[in-house]
Amino acid sequence: MEMKQTEDSLTTSFSEISQKISQLEARFTGPLNPAAIQMQESNKYIQPVMEKTPEPTPDRRKNSRGEDYSSKLSDPGSNSVPSKKQKYSPVQKTKSFTPRPESFDSVRPFSESPHSGSYSDSKYITINKELLEKLANSESLCAEKQALITQTEAKLTDISQELEKKNKVIEMNLEEIESLQELAKKNKKALIKTFRMLEEKMRQELKSRLFNDSFRLGRVTMVRSGTRFQEYWEDGQEITQSKSQLESIIKQKEQLEKQKKKLKKANDEELSSTLPLRLALLMREEIELKDKLDKLEIEKNIHIQDCRRMAEEDSAKYSKSTTEHEAWPVLHGRYLLLSLLGKGGYSEVYRAYDLFEHIDLAIKFHELNPSWAEVIKANYIKHALRENKIHRELNHPRIVKHYDTLEVDNNCFCTVLEFCPGEDLNMYMKKHKIVNEKEARNIMQQIFAGLKYLNEQPEKVIHYDLKPHNILLNNGEVKITDFGLSKIMDPGNTNLELTSQGVGTYWYQAPECFETGSSPPKINSKVDVWSAGVIFFELLYGQKPFGNNMPQEKVLKDQVIVRATSVSFPSKPNVSSECKEFIRKCLEYNVEERWDVVEVFNSSYLQGKR
Ligand SMILES: Nc1ncnc2c1ncn2[C@@H]1O[C@H](COP(=O)(O)OP(=O)(O)O)[C@@H](O)[C@H]1O
Ligand SMILES: [Mg+2]
């Protein structure tokens, strides 16, 4: 009776367990993956118990009725007890535990059948308890996991909502960016248009001013002499008038001087009392007129420069539209060309506006002319590439900065340079005629600071084309530019063979550059010292020390520089003897005795110690 009760209670417990497991399994086999994970978690707890379940020994395999239990176990037709292998093989359990209801059904016959010997009721109860405990654990774990899943699902919903919102914001931002880009395009176009209009307006104003000034100051005309056309200057009204006024004053003055002499003899009291005053008035007028003519001369020089630049600009490549480009084009979608700054034999330099950085720049174009002879082309390419290579490596406040090199087409490339808004020293001298010693010395200090830097490079750089045109001046700041003829010296070498003779501007070139002989002349950076000496002289006296007022060809033909063995100084303006000594050192004919760049830079005159 007692046994029967125990059996009943076990049966109930197992069927309860079986039910719960079925419920659990129903949950596990639900749509969410995490449930599967939970199931594995449950296995973790259940499995060891199953593994521990002792396997009945053969002699124990008899039920209470004395029937052989093992035969029942092995009987596949039996509906009460499944085969041992099927249900309790530890190997099978370890591999994978599948908590199906049948597997737990299989426990029932155990409970139903009277225990055969070793499995006592209490053991079953213990197992049952343990299983229930594990089941409870699994259930609570499952609940926890379920809660976690619910939480995660809620979070996911939140996140996806958030994402949706963010996507909307991104979409809006993209739309805004697109419209801003559209606006930027429009603004860029408007900016380009405004710049072009402004420049055109300034050009027209300058042209009409130059036109009016040409009546007042004069103009350059082309006069034919033989087969060649030569530039000829024709004075304008104001200059002609002032000159004739000056002439008449000088004549009047001469007449009065004569009268004065006669009066002394005739003893004419009245005339002799008025004559001195008349003479003094004429002299004052003469001074004023000379002063006026000096100013007109400066105006004339600036006028000539502006007219030349205007004419060069009108014929410059990018000032007119062609099939390849519009007038004043934008290069590389970025650099808007605005005006021509200067034109050399082989290059054009433009002022440009950087539409990215919004700054002014100078852009120098190096263009091969297809009509040139092959030798000239090859030479040009060599110089242009060398200029670019040398200049782009330099970085010093006294040297115009080289920002970039751009390819334009097969025959042309350009260099993007720092823009110096002032003027070159040539124009500065045209405006001021002469510069006082203090100012000129400061300009020299800055030039030599730049030259010293060039000399300190691992491969020394010789500029070779130092002249007022290549020195830019802005607001007291001096910068060296144009490395078109520059040379680099091999480290360790003190001299360099000059292979490109005859190029450059002769008034500024050192005597050794003109040497002729069986082998090319040897030069070093002292050629720059000579050129700087010539510039210093010109700044102080308003004239060149050698070949002043002489055309270039004549300087070469007459061997002016080759004969420039000593320099002589005009009496006016007054210049200190230290300054003259300094210039003598720079213009020392003998290269050995001429100061080198560092000596000049460190000289007490330039350093201001004297
Ligand atoms: N960076 C610059 N900023 C302002 N003006 C410049 C600049 N570079 C050149 N220029 C002007 O253009 C002229 C010609 O430039 P340069 O480089 O000397 O060309 P080239 O090799 O044809 O002589 C200069 O004399 C100067 O007036
Ligand atoms: Mg130049």
C-alpha cells in the first residue's frame, strides 16, 4: 500500500515535470533565437543529472514481479519502457540533450514499475527533487532571459526609432548640403563675375587715364630706322610747355645777367635797384620749374611702365578668349586670373585670386613656343624645370614663396607663387629716382639675408639674375624672385662652369661672366655680390655704375663690364665713405678679393656697427 502511494506520487511528479518541460519546450521552440540559447542554458543544468543516473546492473534488472526487466528494456515492441540505449546512454546525453516529452515519458515506467532492488524510493524522490529544483532554476533562468529578451526587444525598437529619426536628419542634412553646394556654385560664379567686372573697370579707368596722360606727359611712338622699328618718346603738352618755360626763363636770366654787367658800367641807378629782385624771381621760377619737370619725369616713367604693361596685357595669352579658354580663365577650377603683373622673354606672370583660400597669388606661366628651334626648346625646358626645382625647395621670408606647380597642357606649366602686392625695385626707383642711404642700406640688408640663405643650402644656389626687376618690395619688406637663370653648385665645389653665357641683364652681371676663352668661365656666388653692389649704387645715385644710359647690346659690344675695373662715385648725393667702401668691396673686379655673400652679410657696415 505504502509502495503504491510512493509510486503514485512519483508518477504525478514525473508527469508534472513532463508537462512543465513540454511547456518550456514550447517556449524554447518559439520564434526567437535567444530561446534556443536559453535551452542550451537549461541543458547545462539538466544534463549532469541525467549523466549521473546510475545504469541498472543486469542482476538488478528484475521488477517486483520477478520479471526480467532487461528484456522489457530491450523489447522494442514494449510500449511502457523505451530501450536503455535510446534514453539513458550517457554518451547520447552528453552529445545533445533534447528535452522532448517522450524522453520524460520514458521515466514513467520506471516509476510505475516496482523498484527492482537498488533504486530505492528515496533515491527516486531525491532525483525527482533535484530535477524539480533544476527545473525551477531553468524556469527562473528562462524567465530572466525572457525578460532580457523583452528588454532588448524594447531597446531595439527604441534604437530603430532613433535610427529612423537620425536617418531623417541625415536626409535633411544631405538636402541642405546639396542646396548649399548649389548656392556655393552660384556664389562662386557671382564672385568670378564680380572680380572680372571690377578688374575690367579698373583696366578701363587706367586706360582712359593713360590716354589723357599721354596728351599731358607724352607717348611712345614707333619710328622706322632702316629696316627696324624703334621706340621713340614724344613729349606731351605739359612737359613741352614746362620745358619751353624753363628755356625762356634761362634765356631771360642770361639777358638780365648781361644787362647787369652793362648797368654796372652805365651806372643806371634805377635799373640796378630792380634787377637783383627780377633775377631772384627768375631763379626761383627756374627752381620751381626744374622741380616740376623732375616730378613730370617720374610721372612719365610710371606712365611708360603702365603703358607697357597695358600693351603687354592686351597681347597676353589669357587676356583674350580663344577656342581653348575664355578670357581671364579659372585654372584648375581654383585660380582666377585677374591681371598681368609682368612679362619676360619666356614667361607671363599674372595676379590671380585663389577661389579656395580666398587670397591673391602670382602665377607664372612657362610656355614652350612650338615655332622655336629644337635647341631653344630644349634649353628653355632645362631652365624652366631647373627654376621650378630650385624655387620650390626654398623657404625664407626674403624669398618669394613657391606654393605649387601645375600642368596646363603639353607645352605649358605654371608655378603658383606668393603674391607681393607692392612693386618691383625697378618701378620703385622709377617713382623715387634716388633712395637715401639709410633706406638703401636696409634694402641691401634684406637682399643679403636672402642671398645668405641661398648660400647655406646643402647645394648652394646662385641666383645669377639679381636686378631691380627681380626684387619685390612691399611695405618695407624685400623679397627675391625669378630663379629662371639660377644655378646650383655641387656640395664641396667652390666654382661652377658657366655654360649659358650671354643670357641675363648685362648691367648687373659680374666681369667673370663675360670671360671668353677655350673653356667656359668659372663662377661662384660672388656674381650675386657684384649684382647687389650694382643695385646698391643705382639706388643711391639713380644711375648705373657701368654702362648707364647705354643699350644692353652696346654694353656687351663695347665690353663695358669687362673693362669695369674700378668704380667711381658721383659727388651728389652725399654718401658716407663706409658705404662707398662697402660698394667697392662688392664691385671688386678681382673675384678672389671680392667679398663673398657671408662676408658681406656680416660686414660691420651692413650689420650697422659702424
Ligand atoms: N610674386 C610676385 N608678386 C608680384 N609681382 C610679381 C611676382 N612675381 C613676379 N612679379 C612681377 O612680374 C615680373 C616678371 O616676373 P619674373 O618672375 O621676374 O619673370 P621673368 O622670368 O619673365 O623675368 C617681375 O618683374 C615682377 O614685376
Ligand atoms: Mg624677371
